[in-house]
Amino acid sequence: MGYTLIEFLVGIVTIVGFMYKFERDTRSELRAELRTIIEELRSEMRSGFNRLANVITSANEITIEYLGLRGVLNQGDVGFLRTVIKGPASTATNPLTPEERRRLLELVDKDDLTIEEVEELYMLARKLYEEYIDKIPDAFKALLYAAAMRGITYRKYGLKPPNLSQA
């Protein structure tokens, strides 16, 4: 009878061991699945937020450029943005090369830009915005300033910016 009792206890210990291992494995699998689901949700939220931010920025940019093109804005109206742009553009950590940074500041200081200069200003401001917006929220002001100057300059030459040509 002692041997049967030992077999019975060994059986119970084995069953409990399998149940424990099954529970532990199941928990690990559930945790891994939960982590995967959470990461997917985070990625989707980041992606959605980035798309929303791009839509808002594009709408602001096109509005400012259009107002400049229509003559609603003039260089005096966008002058306050100059000082804001000089902060992020002057820091050593921004994504612009030293030459690009110097050129951006030169173009910001100029009141009368050519089409080529305003397009260069626009390209540099867009680069600053796209690569720096996470570090300094004011980086979007450089893009809005460039959009306003773009509209004003194209208006001065009686032209429409490429993105407004269909309007």
C-alpha cells in the first residue's frame, strides 16, 4: 500500500508540475501577445498623429502662402517670425549643415528675395521643420515664414507658386 501511495503522490506532483508549466507558458505567451498588440497600437497612434500634424502644417503653410500671394500679408506682417527663426537656425544641433544654416540666416535677413532665393529659403525651412520639429516646436514658424515670403515674392513677380498653380 505504501508503494501505491507514493505512485499516487508522484502522479499528483507531476500533474501539478505540468499545470504550473502550462500556466507559466500561457502567461508568457499572453504577455508577448499583449506587448505586440500594445506596440502595434503605439505605432498606429504615432503614424496617425504624424499624418494629422502634416495635414495641419500643410494647411497652415498653404494658407500663409496664399495670403502672401493675394497681398493680404506683406513683409512687415511676417517680420516677427524672423526673430523666432533665428533661434532654432542658429543652434549647433539643428539638422542643417553650417553652410545651410548660414544661408538660411542670410535669406531671412533679406527683405527682397528672387524666386530662386525664396525657393531656397523654402527648401531650407522645410528641412529644418521636418527634421527638427520634435526638438523645438517653433521650427514650424520657419516654414510658415518661408511660405509667406514665397507667396509675397511670387506675387511681386506676378507668378503663382508651383503648389498653387492650379488654383
